[in-house]
Amino acid sequence: MNINLKDLRKLSDLTNENGSDFDTNELEQNFLAFSAHMDKPSLLVKIPSLYSIDGDEINHIEDALVALDMPDVEIPKSIDISGGFSYTAPEDVIIFASMKQLDADHFSTLRSYLDPLIEDIYTNGASLIKNFSIHDVLSGKIDQKRGTLSLRETHLFPKKFTSGPYQLSVTLDTPRNIVKKFGKLRDLLTEFDKNPKNSVLNQKKTDEVVRRCLALRKHLGSLSRYSVPETNTFTTETESCIVRTETATLFYLYAKETKKNILVYFGEDPFMQEKPEELIILNGDEHQETLSRIVSEGIYKPSVPIMQERIKNIEMLFNKATTETGSIIEDKHREYISLRDRLKTELEYFKRVKNPKSRRIRAAKLPSSILEFVVYPDTEDPIVHELMSRLSWYENVRNYHNTRRFMQTFEKAGKEERKEMLEGIQSELVFNNLQNNDVNVWLYQEYREFCEDSEITFTLK
């Protein structure tokens, strides 16, 4: 796990077996000395495969962006499996221009949290996409819910929040609401089938059907080739989601083991007055306390392989520095040794104790500075992984993995500030090696020459 070379004095709460504090100033010097002997890591880059937009699709996408209240967003040249195309665009927007998008990757790693919803759409809404993407695109905004309550309105109706998993729901339609209009025509025709004699004699109803048919035919052509979709609304269950507001980013989590709902907010507390009784509310900027609480709820769990890897990395640094300096550094760097030994002690405990509750209690009581060396997300959920990086007490980890803020800060920064940010990435990767592909791809595509001049290398995979 990453050790922030500039911010290591925050190790003040990391205690050794005897209960005394580490000398953080000395420990910081240890890491600084050891890191000088490490090879600079390369940034791994996996450029996502996207669906190219051309021809009439360009105009269709433009219409969709207007319908989604994004009129000022630049029209993309390509989109991902669910219509993503920008690191700064909302994560709650879906656009389908073709079934061929199914072959595309996610534009951003974080958008993979939509996988259950995307799978449901491609499985149960394939005919909808095939039919209506001929002359248009389908799009919609995702509504994140807990039961019937929209998570964007939790602060307005805190008493309505109930415990349980969340739902992702989206209603797909064209910018001109053709699917909705088709549905209304279907309903009218269904009424005709139920009572054809009375319906034919009802001139007003007959005229309404003819009017709707002609309007749809003008836009779609022959209506006979279209199958009427049973639904254009899709809903799936999830244990996490992100809601972005003007003043905060909200991470909603559901802990299966303790059956509790958690909200971690970065920015302004959304509940300035009454708070939901069924929701644990944590301040993301209080990194240490929040991480410990989430561990206590079982979302991040102790991992023996992770601890073994961390100890291996620490000893590799130690041995490499010993070899290159030719000195016996054990006597000079006791704090570093204490850190390693504490991790070994915790490793033996978690090897021995198998009871999940006991392991969770032990981990939650660890000093949060060491906690990052011990626990790991018990899921592939990208939101849970993203949040762990955001809760790191290592500043370089938080900076590198806060994709939007990193990009905004980097673009505004001067040459020397940018070099410092790149050095921060390298120090993070020496100890952590948790690569942020979104940042790596962006740097490779937008600032490759500057990075290489700053001795940052890229490896395409």
C-alpha cells in the first residue's frame, strides 16, 4: 500500500505492539531513503475500445444531449457500451445509438457500476434498441432509489428512507419521445381490439388513432416493421451508487453482513437538520474514522494475501536499500522495522482466526494508518474500490484516484506543479501500485510529451 512521502507524519496514530507511537519523523526519513533506490514505475494504459459516431448519428446524439439537459456539452466522436464519453459528464446518463455498442468497453472504470443495469437493457430491451436506433438514439437519466425514494431527495424526506439495497432505474426514449408515443398508440389499439364495434363508431377515437399513426409514420416510416416494446423502463438492484450534487459527492453503500445503509459524503453535509434514522452518515474528509467504521460494517475485510503482499513490498524496499548502500540499516531505521513487524503480527492473527465477526472487530480497532495495509474491498464493485482510495490518509493516493479533481487541478497547474503531481503518482505506485487507468489514459492522450519529458513512462496493455 502506498506510503505518502510528503505526508507521512500522519502516522502518529500508528502504534507498535507495545502500544507506543512510532517516531513519524524518523519513519518518514526511512521511506524517503528507501524510495530513492527503487526503479520508477511505469503508468499502465489500457485504452478503451469505443463505438464511433458518424453520419446521421452525430445529429441524433446532439438531439439526445439537448433532451438530457446537456446542450453545451461537445458532441462526442465515440461513446462506450452505455453512451459514456467524458470523465466530467454525469455518470447517471445512458445513450444507445446502436446494438453494436455492446462490443465497446466502458469509457471510465467507474461507469462499470452500471453493468447490472446495462445487462438488463441489452437482454430485455434489445428489440427496443434495434427498432428505434434506426432513425434516432435512445437515452435516459438513471434514477438511484432506495425503495420508492429517489436518493436525490433523501435530504428532503429523511423519514422516508428505509434500510435495504438500492435500485438503478432508467426509462429510455428518443429525444422526441417516440417510444412513449408508440406506447400510447398501442394502448388505443388495444382498446379497439377489446371493443371493435363501439370503437369504430367513436369518430373521435378513430381520428385520434389515425392522427397518431400518421405522426409516427412521418418520423419512422412503415410502422409494420416495429415491434411494440412491453416496457422501456429497466430496473436493477445494487449495493452501491454515487449521487453528485452541486455541493457534494455522495457514496451510498449497503452492508450485507450487518444489513445497514451507509452514506459517505465529500463536500457539504446534505443533512443539515433532520437525518434518516436508517442511514449511517459519515464525513469522507474524516478519512481515518470513516474507514474504520466502514470496516466495522464488513464492506472492507482483512485479507491475508494483501497483507503478505504489503510485507513483501516493504521487505523488498528494505533489502534493495541494504544492497545498494552496503550498510546494515536495521540499526538505523527502527521505525520502519516496527511497521513491518506490526504487520507481521496482524498477519499471524488473521491467519489463525477464521471467525468473520472476530476478524472484523479486530480490524476495525486497528489504527487507521495501518488499516490500509490490512483490508481490501470484498467485492469487484468499482464504487467500493473508488471510495477506499478516496479515504486513504495518503495524500498522493487521494489525489491520484480522485479522477475529476486530479484532471481539473492538473490542467490549471503550472509546469512545476504538474511535475510535483506526477512525482506524487510515482511515489504512490512505488508502495501501492494501484493504477488509475482513467488518469493514465488521460495523461497519455493529452499530456504524453510533457509526462515523458518529466521521466514518466507509459506501458500500453
